[in-house]
Amino acid sequence: MKGVISFRLEPSLLEELDRVSKEEGKTRTGVIKEAIRYYLQHIHRKNSSEGFVPFLEYKKVNEELKDALRRISELEAKVAELSKENEHLRKEAGREKKRRWFF
């Protein structure tokens, strides 16, 4: 069953549609049909796929995780450095307690 849909587009969107139609060698109707099919498939996948994450969102989250892991690694290195320094200071303090000063 075919149906006719009529709608208005603002001039800038119509110009973009014409540009894409010319580049793709398709009619306005062909581009609009393809865009609607793509949108409906996207919505269907989004609604039916548990945990579906678009690639760009996945990439952003992946970069954030890498950055967080790098910061954790830097903090762990700093903690290790401070622990060594703390141990050194404890040893120094222990040596000073053992020293007896006579005046």
C-alpha cells in the first residue's frame, strides 16, 4: 500500500536535501525514503537491543575510561613514592631516638 505524505521544509533544509540528492544521484523522494528507513532501523535497534551503545558514545566512554585508568596509575605511583618516603622518615626518626646526646 502506497501513501502520499505532504510536509513543508525550511529553505535551508530543502537546499541541503537538494545538494545531497544531486551528490547521491537520487531524487528528493529517494533520499527522504532512505533517511526514514535509516531512522526507523536505528530506533528499532535502539529499542530492541539491550545495552546498545552508538559507536561515538562508546568511543567517548572508552577514552574516559582510559583517562581514568591513567590517572589511577599515576596516583598509585604517587602513593608508592610517598610510602617509600614515609618508611625512610620512620627509619630516620627511629635512628634519632636511639642516639643519645650528652652535653
